Amino acid sequence: MSDTPTFDYIIIGAGTAGCLLANRLSRNTSHRVLLIEAGGRDDYHWIHIPVGYLYCIGNPRTDWCYTTEPDPGLNGRSLRYPRGKVLGGCSSINGMIYMRGQSRDYDQWAQLAGDDGWRWDACLPYFKQHEDHWRLDGGRQDEAFAALHGRGGEWRVEKQRLRWDILDAFAKAAQQAGVPATDDFNRGNNEGVGYFEVNQRKGWRWNTAKAFLRPTCYGRPNFEMWTGAQVKRLLLERGADGALRCTGAEVVTPEGVQVARAAREVLLCAGAIGSPQILQLSGVGPAELVRGHGIELRHELPGVGENLQDHLQIRAVFKVNGVKTLNMLSSTPWGKAAIGLEYALMRSGPMSMAPSQLGAFTRSSPQFEWPNVEYHVQPLSLDAFGEPLHDFPAFTASVCNLNPTSRGHVRITSPSHEAAPAIAPNYLSTLEDRQVAADSLRLTRRIVSQPALAKYQPEEYRPGVQYQTDEELARLAGDIATTIFHPVGTCRMGRADDDGAVVDARLRVRGIAGLRVVDASVMPTITSGNTNSPTLMIAERAAQWIVAEAAQA
């Protein structure tokens, strides 16, 4: 490193969005690109073995290890709040589920951002651009499917490499309860029940570092990457005309504090927690918050850190008989050895599992026009994530509200970049969310009571059939629900007349030239499903705009 190195683009955060942006922007060898990552390289073996998420979440080597503030909606509980701290970011520790959401999500974004370029039909090509779908590699290749999916891109999508009788039975029970079968959750309407597709390649996790950095970026002379480097603050300067511009970043590296300058743009890709934190530390955000920590207010943007949304899942556990579950399969040394051997020889079996295998999207009550809840169903059970499996055969049916109306916030707690921010999701803080929670638990019971599961004699172990009323079920949800790790919205995009918007429809920070936010924080509303792949689409769109603007300059 020189004393003050200068790049055309500085990308802060080598997570889902940052890896793709680094790939796209460094293609032009005349553009110097710096990628800054607070974590280390993705060389920890458990990152790449799918079941290794168990050893990556809660591990300071790969996770920021955040916790939420005590939450009134969770009856005063705090939750662990995993966020990736490693190359690939959350794509290195997440559940690997490939999910776009529903077309209505993007149509709503277009309305809120005042730009039809965010409509579903306009976004679809950017999903396809980096997708490499297994069914188009010699499998199903009809025109209708090919119109919705891509082949040959960097982001591999594959079927899971195992099936379970108990999950097949749950799928049939869901159909008997009125949920149609589907083999594609990513066609714009994800209603139905079926096995999730995952971001894996031949039984290995496929993270964004593998997909977008390793094959090409590492060999480009115009690309530089700093790892173990945490941004203290953005550099903001006023020109002679009084306009504010982001000109770089002050970074704490293993060698000491380093200033990096950006000739064109700084791209903030630190995620729904990290991006608002860095903005606030730089004097950009709510005036009272920033000044309250002794930081000079450089630009007031009240929406920075607000509008936090997340998917809260309610886990119901059912004991069963006469069917194989992971609880019993892994309960003996011989069973564990067989699991390890199957993965070593064939890259299949339980070690190739995503955290959830079977999914379902449906309505918690008839009043909803679109599916408003998502199920993650697993052939296992435990008291809490990271704890041992139960010593009896069981499955878990977790259900989440896809479109929560509760809103939380992310706020710095200190002027130091080393201090974790306060994360307050405010789960179940609205009557609508509490009603959906109660209705969802009733729906789970209705599915499990169908004939397809009867032969396995399902018995509700958790939460317990003694809870029946709306009030009891809503309070119960507060006792047992947990995050599904999908925070978004804390630097949301919006129209020029939207005082709470942080970025415009092209993700440029309002009132600051040379600065964009490109990650899940820009979503004005959460997508109706897992959020990783929508974040990649956002980055793909941003990369096109940045390249086009550079060509016109």
C-alpha cells in the first residue's frame, strides 16, 4: 500500500453484492478497483461443506456475532443476529436457498422508488444474467422455463442431493390442505410446496467469493483486495460550490490506519447492519443520533438505520413414529460415520443439506391475495439453533410472515467503529403481525392433521396443543420465534419527495455525490422469500448503471 492509494472505485464489503460488483467493475482494465473486507478469506473448510453453517454461525472467524436489543415483541428476549464476516459475506454462512420472491415485491419497489425499472419484468433479466440453472444443463429445457431462468452464469443453482420420506409426507399433507405442488419457486408467484433449490455445486456450498472473485478478479492487475480491513469512516469533502462528495475511506488494516481515495465512486456494500453503521459513523444519518455520539453531522438523512425489516420464524416441532429423521440417524457413532462416509464418497446425504430442505408458500388466511407465509421444513428438531438434536424422532415446520408490518432500526452506540450497533427489529409490534403469527400456527396444525402424515402419528411437542386463542398463540410466538436472518431496508430507496429515503432509484445516496449503497439495505420492503439472490440482482443492476455512467463521463 502507498501512503494514499487512489482507485476509480472503492467497494466496502466483500459480501453478496460486493463480490459481484468487484467482478463487473474490474472487467474494464482501465478502471482500478479496491475491494475492502473486514473479515478474512473464505479458507475455513466448514464454509464449503453445506452443513458447516452450524460451525460458521456464532463463530467470530466468520460471523460478526451480533445480538439484538431486548425485544418487547419477543417478551423481552434478545436474539443472536448472524452476519457474515468473511469473503462472500452472508453467502458463506447462510442457508443456500435460491429464492427471488414474488413479482409483486418488485412492482411495489417500482412504485415506492418512482421508477418502473424496478418492476418484476425489468428485474428478471438481471436475475438470469448471472444464473446457472441445473435444469438447463441437460435437464428440462422447455421455452417457458428458459424464459424465466439463465444458463452459463456464475451463480449456480442446483437441486438438493437427498430426499426424506417425512418431508415427502409433509408435502402431500400440505397439498391435502390446499397448497398446490410446485417444482419452481422462482417464476414470479412462489405459491406451492416443494423442495428448495440451493446455491451449491456438486454438493459444495457455492458462495459469491467462488462465483465472482476467484475465477477472474484475482488475476486482474487493476483489482486489489484488502482483507481484515475495517472502515472507520467515509471521507466527505465539500467542493467550491458547496456540494458534498465522498472521496474515499479511512480504513483500519493489519498494517495500521490507511486512507484510500476514490476518483469515481465509493460503493457501500456492508449490508443492512454495516452500511447504516458506517454512514452514521461518518456523520450521515439522523442529526440527534450522530451528534449525540460526538460526531460532526456532515449530512442529515433521517432514514439511515430506520425501516429495518426481517423475517421472524415460528418453529413448531412434531414427534413422529415409524419414519427416519436426522435426530435418530445421527444419534449413534455408526450413524455419524455413515453420514460422513456418504458425503466423502458421493457429496450427498445429510452433510450436503441446506438448513431447510422442503418449502411451502401459502396464505395464513383467505384475506390475502398472495402467499404471505413461507415454511421451512426440516427432518430434525432441537430446542434452539446450535443445541443438540432431540433424542426422539421428529420434524420441524418453521413458518414466517413474508410481509411483516413491524419496523425496527439500527443505530450506532459509540463513535468507535469497533462498537457493535444497537439492532432493534421490533418484531410482532403490530396487530397485523401478531394475527398472522397466530393464524400461521393454526395453519401448521391443519397441515399436520391431514391424512398423508397420519401413519407417522405426529404429536405436537412444541409449542403444545394447550395454546389455542389468538392472544395465547401471539404471546407464544414471542416466546419461541427466532430470526431467519433476512434483515433489509435500513438505507431504503425512494422518490425525491420521500423524506425517509436514503438512496434514489439508482442507489445514489441523496445529497452526497460519488456514493452509492448496493446491498439489501436499499430494499424499501422485504422480498417475499429468502433475500440473498435478490441482493445479487440489485448488485447486477447497479453495476450496469455504474459502467454506463463511466462510459458517458
